[in-house]
Amino acid sequence: MFTTCIHCTADLGRNEAFEPFPVGSRLAFDGRRGRLWVVCRNCARWNLSPLDERWEAIEAMERRFRDSRLRVSTDNVGLARLREGVDIIRIGEPQRPEMAAWRYGDQFGRRRKRQLLITGAVVGSATAIIGGVMALGASAGSFAGVYANGGLWETLIHGRQNKSIGKVRLPDGALVDVQRRHARMSALEHAGPDAPLQLRFEHVGGTSLLTGDDAMRIAARLMPTVNRFGGSSAKVQGAVQLLEDSGSPMGVLLQAQQRSGRRQGDEVWGARGKRSQIRKLPGTLHSLPIEQRLAIEMAVHEESERRAMEGELQLLEQAWREAEEIAKIADDMFTPAAIESRLEELRRSSR
């Protein structure tokens, strides 16, 4: 049974409410379509379960939802809190805007609030520092110049661009590290009206041109970083409207691909994450309008789930296995050899 978030590789936790499905403490289910998700407490994204036991678990969740007194619901979506501390979301037949409010509004809203708090703290700290420097006799203009010339202000607000956001497996099996700047500078490529989805993927090892399912899989990993500032309710609804107007998730991706032409003023980041020069580049993910970026993140998740369900869940099984493998690699990177040795001794002694 898989226990790692597909999107951020965090531990999904466990519950004691559902014996057939003990993973996660916030669960969503759609009994009519036979879908079951684990909502990650760390990143708030939904992990579609590929497990064969999902039907038994869904039936148990339906019973517990109906029996629960701590619940709120509309005609199509309901939320219940069980006595074991587990939240269950019951999906009926919502229209896309209502479903988006439940599924995406929470995660985009949480990101936005978190970044607003970080920005407020940074601005407050910077103001205090400037005030202290001025008290020592330095001018605000000279201090602000240090911020501007060194890129310190942008680093404080937007975060370190060379910070790793995780590892991604390429189609050839290679595992590459991805930094924030790589997510920002990757781009959807326009290769003609009948061409498959194409993504110019930047990573520590260089640049890879991905197509089709590989492009969608990697885009799903990149978009949360590109959209790290989330979006307001109005922006989320604007993104939902783009999905509606496009007719399908793939329509959103193809439209974004077609609109990605050459732009003036795109940023180019050096090997150490510093801005080096400005030149013409194909339209990058971070340069797209907010509504379109949010719509792309929604679209890659919905399209990948649709393909996984139609393909007997093989793609989803592969995604879960890869997430757990990468999570283990990340854990091993930070576990000292002496501790690993001691853990192995404890495992053997407990058998």
C-alpha cells in the first residue's frame, strides 16, 4: 500500500477509521465514479488511489459519512469530521466550478496566505534593519542599493532560486535534481496544431525536450513551484473559466502551448542561480498570466487522472512507485551511515 504523496513525496499519514484503507487522515471519494483520493496534509493536493481495495473503502466511507453528525454539505459535495479525527469529503455530481472550489481553492488559497505571511515578515524585518542602519548614519538610498544590486530583496521575497524542489525521473531512467529556477524557466513548446504536448524541461543536468505523457508528468511536478504564490478566489474562478472555455484539460494545455511565442525580457539564470543577462526566450511557465498558470496546474492533474483511469491505472501505479522511491532516496541522503547501521541492527533484533 502506497503511503507517499505523489506530488511532494511527504508521508500521507495513517488513520484508524478505515481498516481496508488506513492511509491518510483527509480522504475524498466519489462513489459513482469509484474514485478515492488521499489529500496530502503537507501540500493539500489530491492523490488518486490506484488500490484494488478502493471499492470496499468507498462503501465504508459512504456509511460513515451518512452516520456522521459533524458534517456540512451541498447537493453535490459534503465534508464530515469523524470521531477518529479523519476528514472525509464526499463527491456527488458537482459542476466544475463547485468541484474546483473544494479541490483547488484550498491548496491555492493556502499557498497565497503562506506567501503573504512570509512577505509581510520579510518586509517588516527589512524595514527594521533599514531603520537601524539609518540610525547609525547610513542613507536609506545606499542601503536599498545594496538590496537592488545584489538581488537580496528578490531572494527574500521569492526565495532562493537555486533551492532544490525535488528529484524527477527522466524518460531514459536518469534521476535529475530540479531547482526553483528550473521550474520557472521551463516552457511549453509550440510545435504545430497536431503535435503532442511538448515541454522544454530545465534541470541541473541541462535541458530535456519532453513530449506527451512525459511532458504532462513533469509539468505536474513543476507547476506548484511556478504557482507557489497561489491565487485569490477570483483568480481560481478565472482559471476554472479557462478550463470551461477550452472544453477539456488538454484544451487548456494546447492553448497555452500555442500562445508560447518569443517574448522580450525573459529572465536568464546562471549556474549559481544568479541573474546573468536578458535575452529573447520562448515563453516560460512563470511568464504566463496567473489564471493560465493555475488552469495549467488544474489541467495536468485532471488529464493525468483521466488517462490513469482509462489505462487500467498503470500510469498511476508507476507515479506512486516513483514517488516512494524518490522519497526513500531523499531520506537516505540525510540519514547518517551510523544511524542507518543502528536501525538495521534494531530491525534484525526485533524479528
